[in-house]
Amino acid sequence: MLRVYDLGHSRAGDKGNTSNISVTAYDDAGWDVLQRELTAAVVAQAYSHITPGPVRRYELPKLRALNFVIEGALGGGVTRSLAQDVHGKSLSTLILTIELPGR
Amino acid sequence: MAKPTDVVRIGVGAGFADDRIEPAIDLVERADLDFLVFECLAERTTARESLTRRHDPEKGYNPRLIERMERILPLCLDKRVRIVTNMGAANPGGGARAVRKMAEEQGLGDVPVAVVEGDDIESIIRTMPELPVMETGEPVESLLPNMVAAHAYLGADVVCRGLETGAPLVITGRVSDPSLFLAPAMHYWKWAPDDLPRLAAGTIAGHLLECSGQLTGGCFADPGMKDVPDLAHLGNPYADITLDGQVEVGKCPDTGGRLDRATATEQLLYEMHDPAAYITPDCVLDVTDVELHESGPDRVRVTGAAARPHTDTYKVSVGYHDGFIGEGQVSYAGINAVARAKLAAEIIQQRLRENPYNYTEMRVDLIGMSSLHGREPDGPEPYEVRLRVAARCDSRAAAGQVGFETRAMHVNGPSGGGGGIDPIIREILAVQSVLLPRQLVKPRIYVEGAA
């Protein structure tokens, strides 16, 4: 198994109660795996204990990047969340723990 | 570090309210800037500052405005670098007058300051209770009794009018973040407000710059995997933009951080949803075909941005009172620490349920285990764990009880609980967004002092 961590890097942004989490591949080989295996469903499963979603996935092949938009992930939003990390900045490192089948 | 003759160079002074000032000073001293932009308004800041202004009609601008301007304005006047900032928050006019007073006292003379107002549209929202809240679709009506402020995100066209006054400093309230950077480019090159390829260029530059150090290696380092040199002296970025909309971003030599495809890609997608439709007041930006090229050390050329015309609405942030959050923390260590922390959490929650207050939402975090990602890790338990309890409540008294009951664990809870803190009580100003037809918003631009 490969971890997303081994293939790419990630940053999370917040808007209201929605988190967007990008994953950028380090190289073409990593991009092939990420593009094929890191589906919206896989990501939704990894965040399912935080939010029922939905999760939308956008592809940016020229940047070798995926962008996941995860609704309901921020405990009501930055301004009213009970969480420690109200912006969900640390949610970027959760996606990196996902394990994917290699080729 | 002279700039090429065919570009306008726009630097970042600050990318968030608590940003450092030294990188801004360094940029002005060494980077041959034309403009310096301070972006300092988080989503709820204008609402909070609206409350400040009610207590003191001359206040309500960013509390750090004067200390920042004391440091940077003399340099900018000397080097003819013009400043654009949204640090006016809920009172741009008051901010302008305060800066002028400071400048006079510092011997800088009579400094004219352009003011951009009209983003405060609370009175309009009160007459439109049917407007749907963007995230829920529910009418905004239910928020109105607790509303403290409503501000529209104005665009670059309005900031341009501030720059056209010739004042060395333009102070705004709520303006969309990329617009603060697009405006100087539009003004400098006299771009038309419907020139979509150039709006795309200025908007993508603004989007990359708006969080300052997040473009140059901040929020990026992961030791051994993604190393970033000298983060203690992280440099702020600038953008070079040509008349026809070519964009390169860079940073000063001999500053910390790094600027390359990896850092720029992370920032390009930061706070972006659909990459084909990043909506600003100026245009709808499409970054689907954007490419990033490393054109030199710590220098990235940005190509392929496209734009469609702006929408008919302004996004409006509605700030409203949303009760209180109370919080307490206490720590446990050693053998069976996690079980003791969990027992403490049960006791605290039971005490809160049995008191006369009503807690609509409670949250228990085990810091060191599950507080950030929300799941308990497999494998051995941590040696130490910190319990955090937070609850949503409708009164200050109820919020205070959360921390009170948590600190009681020092004496009345499981063995070895220590390191409790004073109860945290936060009064919540929450924000929701609505869309308002643009023609209802009437921006005002004027100059404090002789231009």
C-alpha cells in the first residue's frame, strides 16, 4: 500500500462550513496513482466521521493536482465551531494518511 | 533589486491580521516596489469592529493600523511606494484620520489619505429579509434580530477610484482580497474593467499574494519531506505584472522561505472550490489551464488564467450574535492516562447536564489523540493527554461553568489531573453570506486631507 503522503502534498482552506483540500503530486508517477485511486468516494470515506459530505473532486492535470471540496467539515464554520482548529488547517494532513493500492 | 522596466511591481505588506511587519519593511527597502498591499480582514473582523465603532465612533478600524503605518508609511513616502489596505475595517474614514494624525505628529506633514466606503450595507439587508443564506438556503430574516453588521465585498473598480485620487495611501473596508491587488495593476496600466484576460491576470496574481507568506514557504514545511530554509525570516512575495497581463511572482533574495511550483500550487488552490469558477467581484476566474513555470530562483511565471464577466451580485458577510462558547482544559500523564481523561470528561459532562443551563452542543477533545482529526489512532496510547471540553451556550454564565467544572478536576476528579487553565469564555460573532444585487450598493470614495 502507498500512502497519499508518499505521493503528494496538501493544503486545506476554509470558506464557511466547507473545507477545500488540495493534493499535489510530487511527480508524474505519483500523479498517475493519485488521479486513478484518490477518488471522491475514497476521500469521503476518510472524512466520514467528521461530515457526511458531499465531497466534490476537481482535477488540474497541468498542475498534477486534485482539489477536494468537503462540505460540512468545519463544525459550523470558522466563526462558530467548537473545535480547536476552527479553520481546519490540520485537515490537510488527514488526507495524506489515506492508503492507496499501488500499481 | 531593480525591477524590469515593463512591469508594475506589487508587494504584500500583510496577508492576515496578525502578520509580521519586518518582511514588509524589507520589501519596501529592497524590492523597488510600486505598490504595497496590506490584507488584514478575516471574515468576521468587520462585524467585530462594527461593535467597537458603536462604543467609539472614531474607532472600528484595524487596531494595528497605526502601529503598522508608523513603521511603514515614512519609508513608503520616501520611496514613493503607494499603499492599499483594507485595515479600515468598519471605519475607513476614522482610520484615515488616525493615520493623518499620526503622520502629522511624526513630522511626515499633511498626508492625504483616500477612503473607500459603502461596503457597510446593514440597513439594506434589514429591508430584505427574504434574501437566502448561501449555505442553508434559509431566509436571512431569522438572523436579523441578532445582526450586528453586514458588509459587501467590493471590487477592484472601487479601489481604483481611490488610487485615482493620487493619495499615497488608500484605506478600504471590506473588499475582496484579490481585488486589493488587481486594483493597483488596473490603475497603473489603465486596464478597462471589462478587459477579461487582464482581469484574469491581476486576479490570479492577487489570489496568489493574498495570504503573503503562504506563497513563499509558509504553511508548507514538513521536515525531511518538504524542507523550507530559514522560516524564521520568511520573506513576503511580490508580483510583477506587464501591461498585457504577464505575471511572475517572486521574493527578495536572502530572505527565508521558498517560492516554486510546489508552494505556488498549494496557494493557487487555497480556499478555492471549483477551479473553473473562482468568483470575485471583478470576474469569474478559471484556473483550469494555469501552468506554473520556475523562471528563476524563487521566481514563478504564471500562465493560462482565464476569466468570464463578473456576476450581478456582491457577496455580503452578515455578522450576528450567536451566543457563547465556554471551554476548559486539564492534562493527564503516565499509565492509564487516557482512561483518566475520559473519566474526567464524563464527570464534567454530567455536571453540565445537571446544572440549570442548556448546552446545545458539547465537544470533548483528547489533545494528543483525536482533537484535530477526530478519530482515535490505532496503536499504543500516548504517554500524556490533554482533555479539552467546549460547549455552546446562550449566556456568559453558562459558558463560565464549562471551564469551572473542568478545573474542578484538579481536586474532584480522577487522580493526577493538572495544568488546568482559567475558564475560557468567548462571545461568538458568527458570519453567514448572502448575495445582494450590485446596483443596491453605492460605494463612496473621498480624500481625507488635501490631495
